[in-house]
Amino acid sequence: MKLLAALLMLLASFTSLAGAGDEVIHDAAPLMRDTLAAASADTFERGEFVASDGTRIRYRLLVPQDARRGKRYPLVLQLHSSGGIGSDNEAQIERMPLSWAMPDVRRRYPAYVLVPQFEQRSANYDSPEHPQSAVASPALAAAIELVEHVASQRPVDRQRIYAAGFSMGGSATWLVAAARPDLFAAIVPVSGIAPADDAARSLLGMPAWVIHGNADRENPIDADRRLVAAIRALGGSKVRLREYDGLEHRMPADSYPGDWWRQWLFDQRRH
């Protein structure tokens, strides 16, 4: 009985709630084979867009498989990490963007997946006014214009536009949602740096599933914890934090194929 009680206490420590909808878990063991092997960057169409301020953005677009005439589909703005910065329209197709092209994921979650590439950082950190917080670069305003453009040119469900990203892309995910809470239905920022607490009011009604490892030294989890707490302090109830115990600065192993977060994302709608 004592052994059983000890095991139950240990299990509870791995899944303990830090707040409504929050969880602290261990990262899954690495998979024996690369789950992205069946996905190809060539599945994404290439495009270029010039924003109203003259900013040129190269982008890739994954279109819904076997799209039906007359049907509208979700749009996912997938934001890249600092490793994707450039102008080759290739480097931004990192693991998280590429995962949308996995055959099973593409069949289960048909959507337009928009992956812009920035020639500069999309988010900068540690402003003098708000240490350890993300500040948007001008590139994000152009990216939001690109979302509007694609939504106007393709059969997009305007009630189901989402944003997701890892690292710098996770920071940018917070920032685009704070800039345009009327545009996005939900966000999944992964291992990013959250903006300053004054963004909390814009994010009160925004469904957000925040994913972060608590051993991340590159982008410490403290900023995400801070903004989640600030949103809740103002009465926000749609933000949740999934904290991975011992996970450093990388995507969790269970994010691929990641039906748990994709299904949650696709269940959210603007009203």
C-alpha cells in the first residue's frame, strides 16, 4: 500500500495542475524514427507578397488536400524561428511547419498553412522598458497583411484563422494575436518569449495553449508564466500552459504528429 501511495504521488507530481487547464508533464521519449520522413517541403506552394509599406515577403503555402468546391477551410499562420530568417523561401520550412505536410496530419486537418519568411527578426527581446519580453518588428505588420490577402484570395473560413510557432516564432505568435485579436481564433506559442504584461488586455478573450519546457535556457519559461498570470489576473480564462519538466529549447517529442494540440486548435472558432 505504501508503494502504491508513493507511485500515485509521483504520478500526480508529473501532471499537477498549476492553474485552470495547466499541466506539468514529462517529455515523451524520443521516437525511434523520424516521423517527418514522409513530409516534403515541395508540398508547399511558393509565393511573394508586397505589403502596403513596400515590405516584400516570400512565403510558402500548403493547400488543403482534396479541397471541395464551395467549402471554406481554416488558415494557420505558421511562424518560423530565428533559424529560418533569410530570403531563399526554403529555410522557414522547419520541423513544425513541415509537420503539417505529414500525410496523416494533412488528411485529418485540411487547412491552408501559410509560412512567411522574414529577412529580419520577427520579434526582438529585452526592451529597456520591459525586460525579458518580446517586441514586434515591422515584419509582423506585413505578415498580418499577408494573412488578410490570402484569406481574401482563397476559400478561407474567417472564423478559423490561427497562429502557431516555435522559439522566435512562438514569440511572434503572441505578438500577432495581441496586435489583431479580432483576426485570430486561437494561438499555440511554443518556447517563445511573451510580450510585456500590457498585452494581457488584448489577449483576454484569446484561446491560447502555451507550450514550453521548464529547462529552456535560451528562451526561459518565466516570460510565458508571467503573461499567463497577467491574463488571468484580468479575468481571462481561455489561456492554458503545458509545461514540460526538464525539456530544454526544442519542440516536445509528442508534438509530432500532435493530434492533441492540433485538434484543440481546430476546435476554436471566433464568434
